[in-house]
Amino acid sequence: MRLLLMALMLMPMLGNAAVYKCPEANGRVAFSDKPCGGSAASPDRQLDLKTMEVGINEVQLKEQRRQEQLAPADYISVPVQETYCRALSSAERQSNVETHQIVLGMKEADVRRAWGGPAVVSGERPVRLTYPWRDSTSYVYIVDGCVWRIDGGYGG
């Protein structure tokens, strides 16, 4: 089986080279670029393989990247805990908003005040807020209305 997989992986490199399927004495099958020897030699052993161009064009790549941005965040496992929210004083909340700081436990409304509206909102639990900045993309994950996880920082 490994030989078959190896042969299939190498086929694009072979171009139009011939590939032969040869039975071995132990009952296994081998793939070779040379005709089978002995009683196994037969033109019927040559596989008729067609190669094709594999790749992705610019339009497909852009669409793939767009879909990744829209992908739901449900692949992230959220640990179970009593609460995801943290009590912040009004001074602490105001300071975080003014300095564009997002902290764990912060309410989603304060995230939007600090960073503005996200470009994309996806998922259910956690909800993922996507902020594509000029040089990077940041993600803020919200559970039960509060920040559970932050990937990246403010880039506006």
C-alpha cells in the first residue's frame, strides 16, 4: 500500500514516463519505471496514466482566503467555566477603550468601542470578531458576551 501511495505521489514528477505494475514473489505489488522482469513481463503491466496540471489560480486563491475569513469559529474548543465576564471599574473600562486595549473578560460592547466594528462576525460559541488591519489580522473571541480569547492586537 505504501508503494502505491509513493507511486501516486511521484506521478506528477514523472510527466509522461511509463509506470509498470509488477507482482513480486511474496505476493505484493511493486510499481516501477522499468518493465517487469521474468514471467511478469507483459505490455499489459504498463499502466495508462494521464498527468494533469495541479494548482490554484489567482481568483480561486482570493476566494479561498475570503472563505477563511468567513469560516465559523466553532472549531475552537471553549473550556467550561462559571463566567467569562470580569467586573471592570468604569475608569478601567474607559482607560481600556481610550488606549485601544482589549482585556479578557471585557464586554463585547467595550471591544467595539475600543476597536470599532469588526469586518466579519462569525461562529456561535465562541463568536469570532475579525479585525483585518493594514499589516495583520486580529481575532477577538466572545463567549457569553465577554472576551474569552484574543489573537493579535490593535492595528488601526
